[in-house]
Amino acid sequence: MDRDHGDGLAEFACLGGFSVVQSIVVLERRRRDAVDQLKKLQKDSESWLSEKRKMEEEAGEATGLIQQLRSSAAAKGREISALEAPVQNLSDEIQSLKSSQIFL
């Protein structure tokens, strides 16, 4: 049992011995504490929601960047594929010229 809970039970048990005014003071303090805790929880919740939205935006931006990079990589892959045949043709021609020089 935590301290706050224990204090609350002790206060509740003693309410019968308190005067009405004392009981109202205790209950008002407990109400104020509950309101303060609620405000803190609301503030935390708002902060977490804000952080969640920010992270979702960043994730969206990262996803867009990943898509751009994939598209760019695919374009570069196509460029490489388009250059492979001419490079191979040039390599074959060089090899052929080297072979023909041997016979000269």
C-alpha cells in the first residue's frame, strides 16, 4: 500500500470523529489533489499526443524519402543496365584489337 493511499484511508477512517467543517476541509483537499492530478494527466496526455503527431510526421517524411531513394536507385539501375551492353561491346572490341596486334 503506498503512502497516499494509506493517508487517504486514515483520513477516511477519522472522518467520523471530525466535525463537519473538518470533514469538508479534508474532502476539499482530496478534491483539489484529484483535480491537480487530473490536470497533470491531461497535460501529459497532450504532450504525448503532440509527440505522437510529430513522430507520425517524421515517419511520413522518412517514408517519402525512402520512396525517392528507391526510385533513384531504380533509375540508376536502369542506367547501369543500359551501359552494360556498350561497355561489353567495347571490351570485346579491345580484346579483338589486342588479338589482332599479336598477329602483326
